[in-house]
Amino acid sequence: MGLFNRKGYDATSIGDLAAELGVTKSAIYHHFASKEDLLRLALDDALDELTMVVTAAAGDTDGTGAYERLRGVVRRSVEVLAAHQPAVTLLLRVRGNTPVETEALKRRRWLDDQLAGLVRAAIAEGALRDDLSPDLVSRLLFGMVNSLVEWYRPEGTHDPVSVADAVTSIAFDGLSRRDHHPGAR
Amino acid sequence: MGLFNRKGYDATSIGDLAAELGVTKSAIYHHFASKEDLLRLALDDALDELTMVVTAAAGDTDGTGAYERLRGVVRRSVEVLAAHQPAVTLLLRVRGNTPVETEALKRRRWLDDQLAGLVRAAIAEGALRDDLSPDLVSRLLFGMVNSLVEWYRPEGTHDPVSVADAVTSIAFDGLSRRDHHPGAR
């Protein structure tokens, strides 16, 4: 999937993929009917993980507040992204030219709607500031999470737990030292 | 430049650009020697604006603290992005296959280094929390700003000022209501 991300999906041939993986083209065709099949596999990998995380958080079966569930879903989204970086990158770059991409975009929109709902619920329960548009908050919050695909690499200097800590701390608690700026809210 | 972003720079021909702009190919060649010339123009547009903003903030000529200058540069980066969305989008997608792109990446890295330095200075002066890696803070902070290229459109529902307010409020003050979570720092 790294090849799709580096060369672009359209510019990548099954021959390129075979060379990258060190196998023959016929070995790939033995498992996948087409390049689109491979794309679906990668997108489903990312979408299935994210759907699991978001469904658990949006479900609220055990009475945990929306604020805690939102904070948890941000943390777990970072973990999914770290563990499935190439597939999530592919998902975020989908533009919708093929049925597989259209379907992935539909599933992405469902996830976005669930997350925006969780932000609204956390505002409604009084745990989140209410002076910003919930839609804007949701976009910026997950914009920060998604920006990780641009530079996060599993072999890099930052482990997933530190990155998840940093994202949740910045987003929910802010960068300012509260004792230093008592006037800031 | 919107066409470069939609179709991809490599897949866009001068003929496509002429059709998009409603002019003849020779009219384009009258002004630009090549497609790369056009790319340089767009990237310089974004880079010149951002360099101006970052140089002013990193310079510290009037004794303003690093925290205020960092907060200001975040706000002004959002404004530059809103006013030059197609050019900034192009800049963020550059991967470095041509001399023009290599040069743009070099200028981008310089900007990133200046911003990381400003984060470190704000931590050193005691205004920013010191429990997170400055490098990570800088990446996430500007990752949130840059994520705007994915959805921000001048004709959309959010004006640049509200977006700049939301980004700076979330990043520096956090989403949690402080009175609701007194234990959170």
C-alpha cells in the first residue's frame, strides 16, 4: 500500500506492486481479481478498525460520559493510524473515482457524522466549551489526528502512546500553562 | 492551481490548464515557459506569504514574548491558508520530483524549523507546558492548521476569522471546560 501512496493509485500497475512485493504478477492475480480489489482490501482494513473504535464510543452502553468517550476515541484513532498508517493514508487520499472509492467515502462520512455527534453530546453534557461550532471542533480535532499520516512512521522517534498523549493533551487541555495565563479560558 | 490539486500535477497538461482557464495554449506559453514555471509561481505565492508571517514572528524585534508570537503565527497561518488555499494545498502535497519541488521543500523545512524554535522559546519562557516534546507539539499544532486544506473553502460556512479563533483556542486553551474538569491540567 506504501507504493499506492508514493506513486498514486492510478499510476501504480500490478507489475509495480509485484516488483515491490518481490512476487510475480500471476501470484497477485491468483489472490486478487484486480488492482481495485487490492485497494478495497486496504481501505476496508482502515475502515473496519476505525468503525469498531467509533461504534464502541458512540454506543455508550456502560454509562460513560460523552467527554470521556470522545477523549477515548481520539486516543484510539491515533493508535489505529499508527498501526495501519499506509491504509489510513490511502483512505484519507481517496477522491472517489471508482465504486470502491465511492463506498469508502460513504463509510468515512458515516464515521465523521458519528464523531461530530459525540462532540455535540460532550458540549451538551457541559464538559466541552460551548463557544465554538461543534462542526468546526470536530473537523479540527480529527484534522490534527489525521495530520499524523504526513509524518508519523512506526520506526520513527515517537511511539504511538506518546503521540496519543500529546494529541489528547493538546486538544482537550491546551498548550498554555494555566498558572501562567490565569486570564485565558 | 485547483486543477493541479484535483487531477494531480503530473497528470495535468498545459492543454487541461488552458481549457480550465478558458484561454488558448499559446496564451499560456506566451507567459510561462513551461508547466513547471506555473508550479513555481503557485508554490512561491504560498511560500512568500508564509515566510513573511514566520519571519516577522521569529524575529522578535519589539520584545513581544514567544508565546504571543507563536499564537499570532498560528492565527496568521490560518489566514494565509484561507486566502491562498489552492497554492497552500499544492505546497503541502509537494513530494520533490523536480528542482522546483525540491526548492519548495527546502523552504518548507526552513519554515518548520523556525516554528519549532518558536515552540521551544515559548516553553523556555514558561508560557507553554513542558511535559510534551517540542518537536511533537510543533508538528501537531501546524498539522491541525494544515488539515484545513482538506475541507476549508472560501465560499463555505466558516469565515477565516472564526476558523482562526477555533484553531488558536483549541490548541492553546483546550476544549475542556476548566471549571468542569478541575483536576485536568
